[in-house]
Amino acid sequence: MIEQYFDCPHCWQNQLKLIDPSINSQMFIEDCEVCCNPLEFNIFVSQNVVESFTVDIIGQ
């Protein structure tokens, strides 16, 4: 697993997301662990390195 830190765009709390490097392109929705608002994650991994990581408010 790869550790990636991010700030929630709702509550601005810094959080940790564990990423499975065996899946190159990932898109999923999860609730923020602090404020419980939904977040959309878009992640691209290449050769066990996170090449792209974005977290957005749903609908934006």
C-alpha cells in the first residue's frame, strides 16, 4: 500500500489515504472520515508511484 496525504475540500483536515498500487487507474467515492461529506477520488499509479491524485467535492 502507498500512503498519500490530502486535505478534505469540505473541512480542510489533513488525512491519510492508503492506495493499492496493483490498480493503475482508480476512481471511487468515499465519505470524509472527519466531516462525513462525500468525496470523489481520482488516482493514477505507475510502477508503484502515485502519478496523479485528486480529491474533489461531488458534482464539481
